Amino acid sequence: MITLSRLTEIAHLRGDEICITDNNGQYSWNDIIRITESRVVFLHRAFNQEQLRSVCYLSKNNAELICWLAAFTTLGIPANGLDYSLPVKTLSTLLKQINPGMLLVSFNLYTADQLNLLNVNGITMLAVDTPTDSIINSIGELHHPELENIVSSSPPVSLRAVSLTSGTSSVPKIALRYRSFDTRRFAWFTERFGFTHRDGFLLILPLYHAAGNGWARMFMGLGAPLYLIDQDDESALVQMLAINTVTATVMTPNLVHRLTNIANRKTIHHHLRWVLVGGSYFPIKSKLAASAALGNIFNEYYGCTETGVNVLSESADMLTYPGSVGRAFEGNTIIIVAEDNIPLKTGDKGRVAISSYMLMDEYADGSKPFIEIGGERYFLMADYGYLDDAGRLFLMNRNGEVRSNHDIYHIEENIRSLPCIKDVALTSINLQGEIHIKCIFSTSQTDKDISQLLAGKIKAQATQAGIINFTAQAVEKIPYSPSGKVRLNEIIRTLDAA
């Protein structure tokens, strides 16, 4: 998050203007500064250096969380968000691995027993959104004269940025970076799309995820207001979009699909001019439907936790080549490699590899899973695909070490076109040396006979594509994480239980 000094610079120009709007109300830049200052003083007075060496947080988005993050940044305390929707057992494992000095947590997300499980290694726990907030504020205000000395005496901290992979198919991996790429990336996007303080950013993705946190930092650093909403509150979303300063947002394909469905039911008045979409496969059908319902405002990105944002398909190109996720932009190189990591020529299908100034340095276990080609470091993505003559990337599947060459996304598109299909998700697994494709789908019908008929038609699509080991199962709803990833492990559990 941005520092207290940067907040103060912005407040000199627009201190009484709205900085953050959330479900608790509106906060001016001066309000956010006051709350952040109280937390800076409170942290400095109440905790020792060992406790303040690092912090993890478990919370939904709100203005208070942003103030905590700004306080941590001001004091040089590394702060890392965790996916609050993960099983508590998984979160406990991650906390043991990361071993932060402090855990900031929304107590209303967990039971008392779950909070006990999160209390690992004698970790100091702080609450978000509790009655103790007023006490923290009063402590901060009481000792406010200390603030300038606290901030000026805070030693510079060597960067050790921790990012976690989605954890939708396994326990999240911990990616480490020892240098920041924010300035370079933010400058490129700001210039490319002409962002200023007059824009307003709708923060709908969780702050624990790079796609939420990073873009929120960029717009806030420009002096643009943030608008925070719960992604499951449709009425709040429609109301917020009607505000004329809400011009930009970042969404997952699942959120875009839901917004499109709302727009097809009722008229949505909005002022969006830039919507960035990514984090998972963006179906062609969804792209075209979203543009038809809401305008030519969508841009698609491709990358991962370990590589950053590397490929971009701007709105005009997206409509012309909807099957592509775009082209590498400045500072990124995309190649396709064979199983022996030898680069392939244009049009040949293989595994995607990325070289970028945004690459992580290593995983927390010390492993550095890079390959070197032409003197450059490349990270092997989990995706397979190919490049066209213009450098556009077309993806086929996301299979990692399963090594499946099936064009699963094309099969998925065909399944989506079947009558009554609402949503579908496919994944590949390796069982005893053989590749199996697993599929779950949801329908607009509740009749079991119709579901069985659809399952047969879906299997026919797989057979036509040459897939032998294929399983399809109807579910009430496809499981997604708050960051928009399909929870692949839940797909496999659902099919195993069927």
C-alpha cells in the first residue's frame, strides 16, 4: 500500500475529497490519514521489533484494512495477504511456513475454534473491524506528537515481497521477490491508458491478491478514489457503477460473466472506460457477450503470481482476435517450448515460457524453477498454447506437469454452446501414467434426465477431440475462489464422490 508521506502529499491537493468508499461509508483523504496515523503510533508503542518484523492478514476489503496496510508500509513492515476462503487447516500450514510476527484478522470470518487453529507459533493477533478499534484510535491520537519522530526514525527495510499462488489445486506456493517492479509497470499502464486522479477505481477483487492490491495501489498513488464493494452484492455493484467517477476496475472472467447477466436483466448505467480481465480462462462467448452488453471497454491480461502481468489484449484486438489472450508488452518476452525446453517456431504448439522484469526471484523453499534461453531467465507456465505471426498468444489448456496436448479450452467453448449449459470447468490429471480429463458443469435445468443427456453430449465433444479418459458430472454451482480461480481440487473431489 502507499505510505503515509504519499497520502499526505495527495491530501495537500484534495484532503477533503473522497478517498475511499466502502459499505461503512465514505472517507476523505484527511480521514484516511488520521486513521493511518493512529495505527502507526499504536503499532510503534504496543509491539516490539520481533512482532513487527512481518505481518499476514486475513480480511475482506474495507477502508480500515487499507489504513492498516498503509501503516505497515509506512513503518517498513512487510505485509502479506492470505486467501481467507481457504480451509483453516491450509491457512495454519501457510502461517507456519511464512512465520510472520503478527496476524491481522477479521474475527467475524472465523469461529473461536478456528481462530485458535490460526494462532500458530505464538503469533500476535490483531483484529479488524472490532470494538477495540476505538481504543487503537485513542492510543494513536493521544501520542500523536510522536508521529513525526516515529516515521523519520523508521529504518529502511530490504524488500522481501511475498506472493502466494492461488492454491486452488494444491497448497499455495510462496513466491519471493527482492526488488519492486511497481514503478515501471505503473508508469507503463498510466501512460498507455491515460489514467489520472480524475479516474475512480472499483476494487472488487480481494486485497490479498496481486490483481486487487497492485491496481488499488496504482490508482490510489495517482490520487484517484477507491470504491470497495463485496463481489457477491449485486445491488451494491449496480449502484456503485452509476457513480460518474467509477471509470476503471479489474475483474475475473467469472465476475464479468455475472455482470453481463445483470446487464441482460436490467439496464446498468455505468461510466467505465477500462476493465482489465484475467486470472483464469476468459471464454470467447463471455468476451463477446460482455462487449455487446456493456461496451467495448474490456482488456484481457495473462500472467501468473510468479511472472506478474505479461501479456495484454486491448479492447479492439480482443474483438478481432477473441481466441487470443494478447501480446507481450514492453519488458516481457513470450516463447513456446517443446518438452525438452527447446524453443518452437511460430504456430507450433507447446508449453508457454515467460521472461520478464517482473519474475519472482525464488520460492520460499529456495527453489528457482527457471530455464535459461539466449542468456535470459524464463519461467515455465502451467499453460500450453501457440503464437501467431503477430506474436499473439493462444492458449489450449492449463495442465502443468500433466503434459496434455489436448485443446481443452476449445472443448470447453463447444460445451458452453450446448443448450442449457450455464457454466463448465475442465481439468487434467495424471492417473497411473494416463491423462484423464475431468469436467463439471452447471445447467439452467434441475431435471436429472436433462443433466444425464447433457453429460452424454459433453462426452461426445470429448470423444470427437480424441479424448479417451473423460468424466463429466453435473453440479449445482462451479466453485470459485474470491480471486476468480476455479477450485480444481473441489472438481476432483466432486467427481471422486459421484
